[in-house]
Amino acid sequence: VLFVNQAEIYLTDVSIPENVVLVDLPGLGVVNPRHRKVTKTYVENDAKAFVIAMKVFHLLEGEEIELLAEIHSQRKRVLQRAFWVINQWDVLSTKQKKEEVANFDQKIEHYGFQITKDRVFKVSALNYLLLKLIQEGRLDMSRGVRDHVDALTKAIGRIPERNEAAQHMKSLEETRSFGAFRTGLFEYLAYTAKAEFLEEARGEYLDLAKRLREWLEPLYRN
């Protein structure tokens, strides 16, 4: 695995836009320095949008915050593509939630990151997945996820019926936020990121046309 750059996986029957490629980066807290380089290079040069996934009690720590600070100091525009997702928000008490929000805001202010509130999502990816599988009638087919159903029981008091799952996805704060994150990410890719890509491509095309004209005109005159 130390010598693997990437593995490409093709899936059928998934509910994401056809032209979207999701990339799971190796991250920064890894042994192999080449993998850290892969993460940094992809975020800076290739990602049309990227998700900074954090767990509660471990918000923007160590190499992660150092990389973001480095990127921000060199290329501020890159962080404008970021979506900030705090996972496992459902395990916190009301007091802990306030403390974590204050901690996150303090770090963002300290490093001068410019983000908007509608790009910060406090979610429970597990409960969203559980409810989605219940809604689709596939929970029993996913044994690994089924073993964690206690998290859902803790959130709503019981395992809901299939016809109730959609309503709980909308009523639970953490699952509603995950749905908003998912929608926001795909809409950003479909409109804002696509427009930026076309603008960059147009600029490269015009630059190429200019250089080609400069090279060809003297030949034409001769």
C-alpha cells in the first residue's frame, strides 16, 4: 500500500450526480509522507470542492490546521471551495455543543479563515445512513451498519418504521444538516464549480489562440 497512489472504484445505482467524482484522500495523520503530499497537492490543484471532515473534540488539530493555514497564506481562493463538516454532533450535550462551537469559531478567527456559516454543518452521518437504509428497506442487508442501530435508538427512542424514516431525517437536527450538506455540495459542483471550470478553460483557450496567432501571422505575411 505504500506504493499505491490511488484506487479507482466504479459504482452503479448510487444517488450522486453522474458527472461527480468523489475522492477519499489519505489525509494528513498518516505514516507515509508521500500520502500527505498527495492530499496537499490534490486539495490545492485538482479539487473543485473539498470537505474538511472533523470529529467532535478533535476540531482542526495538528497537521490538519497547519496545512489549511499554509494553503490560506499562499492561495486564499482555495479555501473558498471548502465545506466544513463536524460529525458525531449527536453525542454531545447542550453544554458541550456550545463549547465546541466556541472552539471552532476561535480557531477560524485565529487563522483568519474566511468562511460562511452556510458552509458549516454539524451532522450525524451514522444516523443519516441508518435512516436512509430503513427508508429504502435495506437495513438488514447492511449488517455492519445494523450493529450501530443503538445510536438511532438513543436519538429518537426507538427504531422507526420504514414509512417514518423520511420524517425523522427532516426532524433530527443532525440528519437534516447532513442532508443540507449533501445538497449544498452537489449544487456547488453543478453551478459554481462548473462556471469556474468553464471560465478557466476559456482563459486557457484564449491564451493558446493568442500565442498561436503570434506564431502564425509572420508566416502568413511571408
